[in-house]
Amino acid sequence: MTPLEGATRRKGQTYNLNDIQNLATPSAYIYRKLGSKFIRLPDLDKKTQTICQPNRRKCGPMREISDSLQSMIKDLVFKNELSQDKYDKLSIDDKKLFKEVLSITHLQYNFSEQLEDPLESLRMEYDKLKGELMLGNDNPSILKQLKVVCVDMYSNKLISDSEFKSIITRLL
């Protein structure tokens, strides 16, 4: 194998992805730069998130992603744009995962519009529904929404065990 111009490689090591980004090598087509890291395109097509450093060491866990999150990440990788409408349509778990992708790749401050924190919106919704319940509004739809939001809050460790138990016992 002949060495690539401008790319250095030690014995037994692969090329650094930063060095081969615009060359016509197979790795240049498999990995795409996303902020300070790289994303594996074949895995993205299989709906799996795989982010790695330029030396191909993985950053964060490999995760299964939804269709909507996949399209949002593809827009970010290929078009370098964020869509607030698509972000608003994501589930809370997908929003959390997307914010994690932005922080891993150091892209969270690169865009003029800041995306809202999904956990903060969950906290505001929880406070609103809890306030409605404390005011005496025990509408069945509000109770159902509060159950769902309360479980989401508990699964994200935003409320304590005792608070979760007290609200669930009040709802049942």
C-alpha cells in the first residue's frame, strides 16, 4: 500500500480521520465530520448512533435511534442545519439524545438559535399540571397527563422517590 500524501501513519496504526477527510479512500466515505468528532454513516443508515474521535475511538455508547432523530442527524451532518420544527416533534428521549450528540461533538453553541432543554420543558409541564391538581382541578385528562409526565420525570431522576410516590398515590 502506498502512503497517502499529507497523511502520516505509524507502523500498525490506521490513518487519522482528520488527515484523510477529503481524500478518495474508503474511510473517507464511511466517516463524516460532525463538529470535533466523526460519525459512521453506515451505522447511521442502520439507525444506530456511532460517534468516534479522529483516531476512531468511540465517544459515548452506540445507541438505536428513531426515524425522526435519524433524519435530524442526517440534516445536521449533510446540510449543517437544525430545524426547530423537527426538534419540537421529537420525543423527550430523542430530544435528550440529540442534545447529548450536540454536546459530544461540541456543536451546541455553533447555531444562532439555541434548542431548549427537554428536561426543562418537562419540569415546566410537571409544575403546571401539579399546580392544576393543587387548585382542585381533577379533570381526567389532566390526571392522565400528570401520570405520564410524572413517570417521565421519575425515569429521568428529576423527582425523588418520595415525591413520585406521593403524587402517584394522590392520582390513584
